[in-house]
Amino acid sequence: MTFAQRNGKDSFERIEAELLNGQRLQGTITAIPIHEMIVLNDWTKRFPLFEAVYQVVAGNKGHTHVIEALEMTPQTNVADLEAAAEN
């Protein structure tokens, strides 16, 4: 939450040092090898959320990119979920 609250202006490393006394966030460490496997197998379109998280962690995209990826993914699109719940 802190990353988003700061609008992505602080790095994960700085937040880790500040809040976790130097311990690492598990999700940020995991994003790198997951991304490498996804790219190696040409699965970026199959796993857009993983790719979006990696792009934010790597500093290539802003924190809102994850929400944008969710909105563009049919199985997680809020409008689709609401429509399905009504039926």
C-alpha cells in the first residue's frame, strides 16, 4: 500500500529499508524469475497480471498499471464480474 500511497515515487528498496528493516518483500523478489519464465515461454498475453506486476516492480510502469491490466483482462474486468453476478 505504501508504494501506491507515495504514487510510486519511492523504490521498493527504500520502502523495504524503511518499513522492514532491510528485509525483502517476497512478491517483488518473485516477480523477476516469474517474468523471465513468462517471456521465455512467450506467455505474456496469457499472464497479463504477472507481467503488469513485474513492469511496476522493475520501474518500467507506474503503480496504476496493475489496475489497468486488471481492467483489460476479461476474467478480472469489474464490469464483466458485475454482469455475471446479476445473472
